[in-house]
Amino acid sequence: MDTNNVDLPGERDIREAAARIAPYTHRTPVMTSQYFDSLVAGQVFFKCENFQKVGAFKFRGAANAVFSLSDEEAARGVATHSSGNHAQALALAARLRGTKAYIVMPSNAPRVKRQAVADYGAEIIDCEATVASRESTAEQVVADTGATFIHPYNDRRIIAGQGTAALELLDEVSGLDVILVPVGGGGLASGTAIAAAAVSPSTRVIAAEPAEADDAYRSLQSGRIEPSINPRTIADGLRTSLGELTFAALRRHVDSIVTVPEDAIRTAMRQVWERMKIIIEPSAAVPLAALLLGRIDTAGKRTGIILSGGNVDLNETLRLFGEG
Amino acid sequence: MDTNNVDLPGERDIREAAARIAPYTHRTPVMTSQYFDSLVAGQVFFKCENFQKVGAFKFRGAANAVFSLSDEEAARGVATHSSGNHAQALALAARLRGTKAYIVMPSNAPRVKRQAVADYGAEIIDCEATVASRESTAEQVVADTGATFIHPYNDRRIIAGQGTAALELLDEVSGLDVILVPVGGGGLASGTAIAAAAVSPSTRVIAAEPAEADDAYRSLQSGRIEPSINPRTIADGLRTSLGELTFAALRRHVDSIVTVPEDAIRTAMRQVWERMKIIIEPSAAVPLAALLLGRIDTAGKRTGIILSGGNVDLNETLRLFGEG
């Protein structure tokens, strides 16, 4: 697949996104941990997007997309399909803009996430838990309402918005050797890689992915988008496959992709809870899992990790830790 | 009981403690939450001692006590009895001072806390889970080793150290109407109340206590120390009873004590985990529980809460949530 002509957002788009969303987003803290520093014999800087509005980085992209709309577009609302954080993010962004969000969700989505979307005032439209059902249901919603469809990741505005987290991290922490991000659909990984390439070219960006949902890894190997078929990973935010834009961005700007097994994700997540006293979701633990497995050379280095979110169902997490 | 002549630490002791422990402690962040602000129709400022070294405010007092010792005293080590956070705190402080800590612990103390104490290099001496056994075992350790006994709360150095958290909070957040603290043995409540009275006399200090371990409430009512007999609260840090010093400090400087039922503690704790994405232990949730029950007038007010710690056994806690 020829990705050279794909029109990706650039540094200017990310900087404009940062200014656009600043009134609505948290500038999240960067935390450090002597425990993890000593484990990896280097310095690790955790960008805490679990403290972002709606509990995940996804709000950055959603806010950028919604506040990019013309008043006329905004008046007709926004629509998306999402099993989780993007849904909440778009719902809140729409409410802040004073417009309506139509969220197509699979009926098996976590209870806590469905409730949060409803609490933000969005209209939930149920679909089957398949890509085909999501997409056709969303198309119908757009046809019925005239709402603007905002894809969870394969969208220039979304990618630019997600890149603002790395912009803040690089602004606050100098001389990072590496930034690690989880990769699912690739919005965060793309935005991070574009931002780092522009602002700090010496910083490598490495994406981390569950071995059970290694579509991005396989896609970069084969040179075309290899979708995940019903991936079984606890990292529920990373079950999606790359889109054209994010595939092109990863090819161009990501150094490499590492994959990690499920038990390493669970262990890394639990260690963050116990040692840092913060709640992260399984997807957010994937980069740290790669670090703790020694898959990335961190000795004497300064490594940034974007902790992508903190939305978990506590009872489900109990079962998860109980299995460990 | 006449408490007028009890020699309490004062503002100067707390300021000296702050300077003494600054190289070893974290200046913990103050977090806010729009969710809780809207629930209480006011502003709430959370002083995050769950992010303190060893995961609890206890490290402040322990560090102050250990670094107050003469070199000669320090050479013989320190000793205490504690079921939890004070044990870890003293163990780490001793290690930083380069001396030995002897920790008397009941054999039923949480696994995670015993392990943490051992990891800090302290020597653990087992005792029965009774006050009498703790005290006699600790006395024997002191007699055998010449170590300095550091009581978990009934100690001027400890109280002064605990007061440094409020000092930081009052320095960072102006115009607080109220500060809420949990009360167990009363070290944190005493230090907080002394600090606030000196630095911000218009700030009321209210202590919150589990109804199942309401010894401080009953003690202030009756005018003498009323011990808790085998209290059954999930707030394991608050099962201890007041000492002479802390009783005197509470009488003199605390505005009032409110008590809260167990289910409110569990609910408040869970809400902090879910909404703020931070891990707090049950004891730390007690003041917020009082707030959420409407026991304290917060409408239009600025309320500080000291989140005392974040040390939990995850499996036990997740079971707790499962029961709720």
C-alpha cells in the first residue's frame, strides 16, 4: 500500500489543536516513581492521561474535532461508533459545544462506560458487536440526522488532538530518549509520533501492542493494513485495527512496535496501582509491560510513557487480578 | 482529665519539622474534582498523602522523629509497634538515616504491609493482636537493643511531622473554610489542628471517624480518653485510640468530630477510585464520607481534605467493593 501521498496532520495542526482545546482539557501531570526507575535502571516519566477529562486521552481528539466544526455543522450534532472512551469523550465535547452526540455502541460494552456516556447527555444507539454492524448503524444515524461523523481515530482532527499529550510531555520533560505509547486504532500513536518527529527529532517513538491484538505489528511487517479478527485481550481499548491515516503515520514516524503477552499487561497494571496509587486501565499498562519485560533498552535513558486512560470496571478488575 | 498542662508541639515545631524532612518527603499534589465539587456545591481540595513516600502521611512524622535523634541515639536504632503505615514509615526513615528499625507487628497484619516493612530492611518482631502484647513486646525490644521507641502518634515529634501536610495545604490553597482529617490515634488530626490554628485561625478543623471506632468522639464528649475495644471498621488505620497528647490537642484545637457508618466509607472510597482515578485506603475515605453524607456544611465553601494514605490489599479491597 502506498502511504506516501496520505495527507497527515502536521506540527501546525497539533499546535492549533492544543490552543483550541486548552480551555476544555486538563494539562495532566507527569509523575515519576523511584520504584519503576530502579526496576528499569533509568528514568521513566508517566504522562497521566488517566486524569484527563473523561479519564482518557481520547477527550483531546474529540474536543479538537468538535470545536473545529462550523456553527452550522455543530448545530446538526456529531455521531460516532465506539465501545468506550471515544464515546464518552465525544459526548462530553458535544455537551460543552452545546450540541448533540449520537453514540453507536455495541450492546456488550462495559456498563460503566455506557452509563458515563448517558450521563454526559448523549443518545446511545445500540448495535451488534461487529465492525459491520457498527459502521452501518452509524451511517444510518448520519443519514437520519445530518450529524457529522467523527471516527475514533482515522481522522486528521482526532490525530492532531491526541498529539497534544506528547506536545505537553515534551514541553515539560527535556531530553527524552524514547516515548512509549499503546497502539490500538493508532490515533494516539500517530499523534505522538508526528509531534515528537516535529518537536524533538532525537526522541524515538515506540508503540506497544498486546500480542493477542498485534494487527499494527503485522501491518507494519507486511506493508498493508492487517485487521485483528476478534482479538482476545484484556486491553479493551486496543482491540481495534489501524485505519489508512494511522497506518501511514505509523509507517512514517514510529520507530518500532513491540508486542506483549496478557500476563505482563496484568502485572504492569497491578504494579502501577500498588506502587503509584493511581488507577490505569489495561490498555494504559501495555507500554510499561514492554518496559518491564526488557523489550526496550532503558538503562541510563529517559523514557516517557503515555498512560492513556483510567476507565475500568472495578468488579471486572477484581476478577482480572484474582486470575493473576 | 486536665489537659491544660500537656506540653503540645507548636507552630515552631511544625515549621522545624517541615525544614527537617523536606529533603526526604514528597511535597504531595493537591487535586480537585469537578464531580465532587458539584456533589457538595462547593470546592474541595484533596491533599494527596497517598502519593507520599510509603504511601501515607505517616512518613512525615516518622522522618521528623528519626532525623531529630542525636547521632548517638540513632546508632542504637528505633523501635515501634504498628499494624501498618507507621511501621513502613519508620522502616524507611531509619534506612535513610542509616540505622536499624525494629518493628513489632501483630501476626494478622495485612500481607502487603508486612512485606513492605521487610523490603525497607526493618526487623519484624511478631506479637499478638492485642494492645498489651504490642506494648510488652516493644518494651522488651527496647530493653534488649537500646533503640529509641517512637510511638505511632502519642509523640511530639510525630505530631509535629504530621502537621506539615496541613502546612503545605494551607500554603498552596488560600482561604480554606474547613480542613477535614480522619482520626484514629490522632497524630494527623492533632498536627493538622495545631498547624491550622497557628497559620490560618479562621480555618476550622473537623475530624472524621468511623462510627464503629468512635473513641475520639466519645472521648471529647466525656472529657477523658475512652478506648476503642476491638473496633470492627474497614478503616484499619483508625482502629487505634487516642493518647494523652493527641487527646489534649484535639480538645484544644479541633472544632468537632463527626462519625460515619461503614457503607458510607466504602462508597466514598469507591467514588474516589472511579472518579479521581487514584487509590486511597479506607481510612482516607472517612472525611469524604462525612462530606457526602451532608454532615458538614460545604455549600459555597472551600474545604480541604487530607487523603491520608493509599496502602491497600487490592484483592481484599476489590472484594470489599463487590459486597457494596
